[in-house]
Amino acid sequence: MTTRSGLTGSVATATSSGLEAKGRCDLDGRATAFAFKDGKGQLLSWTFAGVRGVTDEVPDQTVRKILSQVRLVEATG
């Protein structure tokens, strides 16, 4: 995948299911990761983690739209 800013890397999505619901925060999940190298050759990543199977689940299309906007910024401080 290549983002709009020109970062090229790999994307992977993983899901979990079958979690025993013992409390209200025990939900199935989904994570999407984008791994890429910066101009110095350092391996960097961006990750989205969310719940799955709920009314307000973030759709994969939205996650991919956000991912397409990933860019490098100069560190401050």
C-alpha cells in the first residue's frame, strides 16, 4: 500500500473472536497495522485497534481511509 503522502509498506488485519464475555469490556476485536520504512531505513508502524461486532464498530472502509492519510512529521522537543 502507498499512502497519499507516498509512504509505501505492508498492511495486515487480524481479528479475534470467541472471547468469553465476563464483563462489559470483553468484546471481540480487530486490528489493522501498516508497517513501512522512513527515509533513514527505520521500520515504523501505524496501528488501529478496535472492537468488532458492536453497533458503532468502525468500518474497515473508514480505517483504510484514515490509513491513507498517514504521513511522517518532524519530531518536536
